[in-house]
Amino acid sequence: MSESSAKVVFWVGTLLSLALFLALTFDTHGKFDALTHADRLDDKVVEGKRVFEARNCNDCHTILGFGGYYAPDLTRAFTRMGEDTIRHRLERPEEALAASYRKMPQQRLSPKEIDRLVDFLRWVSAIENNDWPPQDSEVRWKSSTRRLLAGAALSPGAALVSEEACLACHALGDRGERKGPRLEWIGTRRDAGWIAEYLANPGALLPGAAMPPYDKLSEGQRKAIGEFIVSLADGRGRETP
């Protein structure tokens, strides 16, 4: 190839790449309001962001790709943990994270500040950002619903999760509520024995836990639920508390 031909290839490739980059940038900006659900960005969410910034939460936590890596990513915190767990951690981190080697400081947030932080994290969790971060992938979460339906007839634990209306507070796949943490996420952090013990007396293991005790269930039933929840984490890897 001659020098002139090489220059032509270089400039054509560069200009095409630039044109593609600008077109994709323009397209993304055109969809920005829809992707971020800007219609839900009200005064409460804005106030929650200000609390987040004032308390320097980004010093330890990453959110939308920005921040520290000491503590868990908060981009999908509401999806992963639910409202009650977030509130518990903000109100009493010394109890909620007592078993964790990572310690969260007591910020002494007011009830209003906690409400606004929950509003902010709820809004951030709904942003459509190509299913990021991967450990909280919505596609992978939703696949667990099929496992629940397919396993209900074969797994005693799956049947009990359905019978005891666990999804009235917890999410599983694309079903359930988001008051408590996702069942799949619990399975990445706890073993079946711990879950069975927690079901008998939640407050004994996590003081201040909002979940009611399921001591009416036998030890075997609670262990079956624990084994089912842990099985949901297969392929996702184990996480530290």
C-alpha cells in the first residue's frame, strides 16, 4: 500500500468513527429523559441526592460508576435490598452490619433524611443503564422466577416460599415486592443454616429486623426454605456480607 493510500484509509476510518461516535452520543442524549425516567425526578429525589452528597456516601459507595469501592455498589441498592433493609441499615448500621468486617458509620440521620435517601435510591435503581452493574443484573434476577415455578412441585423449599407468601415482601425474579431484600441476593450472602435460624427469630440475628418470626414452621421446613434460597444463587458467585 502506498503512503497516499494509507492516509486515505486513516482519514476515512477516523472520520467514520467520529461520525458514528457523534451519532450515538446524539441518540443517547435524545433518549436521556426516557432512560432516566425524568418524570419521576421530583423534589423528594433531588433532596435525597443532596443528603447523599452532604453525608459523603460516595467516599465508600459507588453509584452509577462514580465513588469508592470500599462498600457495596448502590446503583441497584433498592432493587437488591428493598426499602426495609435500606432503612434498617441507615437507622442502625452498627446492628444491621454487626457481622460484616466492613463497618458503616452511624450518620444519625433524621427520619426525613432517611425517607429522602430511600426516594433517591429507588429512582436510581430504575434508571435504564444497560443492566449495570452485572452483579445486580435484572436479566439474571428474572431467570429465577422460572426456577421458582418449575421447582415448586419438586422443591419443598420453593413450595413453602409460595405458601408462606414470602413474595409479599421479597422480590424473586420479576415477581414480588421490594420491602425486604431479594431472595437471590440473600442466597449469595448466607448459608441454609443461617437462613433457617433467622426465620425462627429474625431479631436474634439482626436486631431491629422488620421481618416477623416464622417459628410456627418446623426446623426442617425452615432449612428447606434456606436450601432453596441458596440454590437461587448458583452461578452468581458468593458475596461477602
